[in-house]
Amino acid sequence: MKINFEFKDKPLSEVAQFLHHLMLESFILDPVARKAGLIDPKIPLTASVKQVPLGEALQKLLDPIGMTYTIRDEVVVLTMKPKAKPGK
């Protein structure tokens, strides 16, 4: 499925909510990372896509803030990218 969106300084939590309503799928912020203080639900996101597959759109949206997504138990979890190990 290809999607469209345009965000200008929208908080991460609002973006997740928008995607939930658009896709009729659950989008959540990683609860473990939130509890550890690694994810700020108020971080502003700016991105625009037109007729782009969901995975590509999520990468474009999340890459600039060091995040990615994974699918767990039919839920799309927005989470931090794993840190590269030294020497790799």
C-alpha cells in the first residue's frame, strides 16, 4: 500500500496516532525505550511523501531522528536504531 503524508514539526506521538488512523493498524512508541528515556514523544518530525510504500515512508520519517520501526505481534513499534558496535 502506498501512502501520502506531510508533517511539519509534528510531535512523534501525534505522528504515531495519525499513522494508526490512516492505516487502521496499531503504531506505538517502544515502551521500553520510552521508560528508559530514549524516546521523547514530543520530538518534532518533518517529512513529506506522496504515493510511497509504507516501509519507505517510515524510513524517511524516522531516519533523521535515529529511529526505525519493527513489527511485533501485529503492532508497528517505533523504536531507536541499534547502536553500531565499535570497530564495525
